[in-house]
Amino acid sequence: MPKVSRHTATQGGDYGVVVEHSEDLDPYTVDFLTFREDVDHTPLLKGLPDGRCQCPHWGYVFKGELVFRYPDHDEVYYAGEAFYAPPGHVPVHTEPGSEYLQFSPADDLRRSSEVVMGHFPPLCG
């Protein structure tokens, strides 16, 4: 049975404001994410439909908090809570040092990540 940990993941990297350790376990991607700074993903999602992430995510917050902004409300998740974020959200990390694990359909995540990474490097420099 395939498995992965933060220490055995072979993908991702240190992007300054975020550290990502990920692995594809088809058909899903497993991401271990640590945010060093507050990051509002609004400018990073420009180019996706409605400027929102179209990939669903399931996950668990280890430390800090995570906010998903929807057109009509925000969902806030704290350390020790599991979450589901349907398509149409904007992630906002409101607490430096937040750490979480997320599972996402690999193809959907890849499409969203390509847009995000196209905007991300200027934020890191």
C-alpha cells in the first residue's frame, strides 16, 4: 500500500513563505504545508475561474489556523480539526507557523498549482 510522510515526500520545496512536502499517490496528491507568513491567495489565483481555487481539498490542521474564503462566508479551521474545502474557495493563512496536511485530486491540483506558481515567485523575492 502506498504511503508518504513529511520526511519521505519527494516533491515540493522551500518557497520562502511556504514549505511544501508532497507526493502523488494516484489519483491524489498528499501535501504537507507549513506557512511562515500570512498569505492571502487572492492575487495568486488570478486566471482561475472567478479567481478561486477549483480543486477540492480534504485535510487536517496540525498547528495554527486556516481560513477558506467563499463568496458568501469564511470557513475557519484550527489545530486539531479536519476540513473539506469544495471548489470555489480562496485559502487565507491567518497565522504564521500554520501547518496542515491536505489531500487533493492530483489532476485538479496540478491545474490550480500551475496558475499559483505563475504568480508566486515575485512574492518570494
